[in-house]
Amino acid sequence: MKVKLLTHAVNHEARHRYHELNTITGTSSLVTRYLPRVALRARSEYPYSFREDDAFYPAQGQGFGRVIRASRSEGLSAIHEQISEKDKEHAWTFVPEAGLWVDTALSAGEHDVNPDRDLEVYLSHLFPEVLHAHTHPDKVLEACAQNYPWAFSQNYLVEGAIPSVDDVMGSFQMAARSASGCKINNGVVSHYGLTTYAPVQLLERNGCLRDTAPSKIVHPFIDPITAIRGALQMRHHRVVMDPMIDGIPPKPAYTFDFEPLGSYSGR
Ligand SMILES: [Zn+2]
């Protein structure tokens, strides 16, 4: 798919979708309804102007709107290869059908990244499947600077593979706003590989999604991949859908999976 075509399609989708999106979030107005272009220009990067690039991480500053041609595995290994060199998080949406990765990061910090959620929604309406991926950079350098013992650094690396409360809640809101026919995958790339997570189902009537925080502290001496899978299994039981009806217990609301990358993929 040509980048020009993608730009045209996303801008078209934005104009037609923006008011509806604002209706869902309770922020609609006469302007979003009758003058969507004006509202879009005021509150987003519209008109989107995508440009092709070869590198996954931006050379400097903001990388939003760059489009990289690569398969799923090419993209994941390129992102993972540099995970230890980066001090800030980053975010992309991969579109399998087009073989394109779109840089969606509006801003990024050491512990968070702010992807353009509206752009993610538009892409879900244009394609049958997407992967929203972001990074959790290594915190080992930080740990060493603070003179933490190695076991602590090791925990940092393992914990990097666990999606945060914000990650889970954010992806749940996204699932509610995105196209129902689109297969949406969410992923975190960290030191040991890719963690994927997805809701089992949308919110039940009167139900409540509860997340009782990520699993902390793992045994420092077990194999990290085993530790990650164990922590994700615990996370699976902690993110629950509570139907809020007496006698009906909460049930797990998310599935988590882990795919080792790079030198860890042989394990
Ligand atoms: Zn995260």
C-alpha cells in the first residue's frame, strides 16, 4: 500500500468518524458534528501527513506519522534489537494487511507513552487486523545508578514484560471505541520479548472491569522466561470482569501471552 493512499484513507476516516468518537467519550459538540475539519485541526494532528522512513525509532524528537515497511517479525526484531539502548517508551500500530508500521507516539517518557488513540481507532476501521505495540525500556541502567543489587535489576527486566494497569485499562477503552469487526492485538516489547494482551469480551451490562495491579517481585533465581509466564498467569487472574450480581463471581477478563525475541527465542 502506498503511503499517500494511507494518508488519504485515514484523513477521510477521521472526518467521518470524529463526531461519533466524541459522542462515545461525551465530548461531542456542534463543531464536531457540523465542522469536523475545524475540530480535528484544533485537537489533533489532522490533516495527517504520513511519510515513509526506514528506522523504527525516530532519529531525534518526535517521530509521529512515520510509516515503516516491514513484516510483523521484521518489525518486532528491529524494535527489540534496540530495546536496551532506549531510555524512553515508544508506540506503533502494525497493519498486517498493508505490511506497514505506523509511528503513533504523540509524546513519550521513561515510564509512559501517549499514542494517538483516535488514529488507532481510524486504523481499526480501515483494516481487518491491527497490532498496537509499545515498548517498556530496560530499567537496568536506572537500577545500577541507584546501586540496587543485581536481583533487583533482574526483577526490573522481568517486570518490564508485564502490562501495567494503564496499559490494560487503556486497551479496554480502545476495544470499546474501535471497529467491532477488527481483530485488535496489543503488545509490549521489552527486554526478553513480546507480551500480548487482549480482552476476552467487552463490558457486560452493569459489569465492572477491575485490575488489582501488576504482579511484583519474582524469584531472582528462576529462568526469566518462566518467571514472566508465571507473572502473566497471575495477572490473568487479577484482571477480572465483575458482573456485580450477588452470587456470581468475577471471572478473568484478559488473556496474556509471551513470545521470547532475539537471543531468548531459542528457549
Ligand atoms: Zn506500558
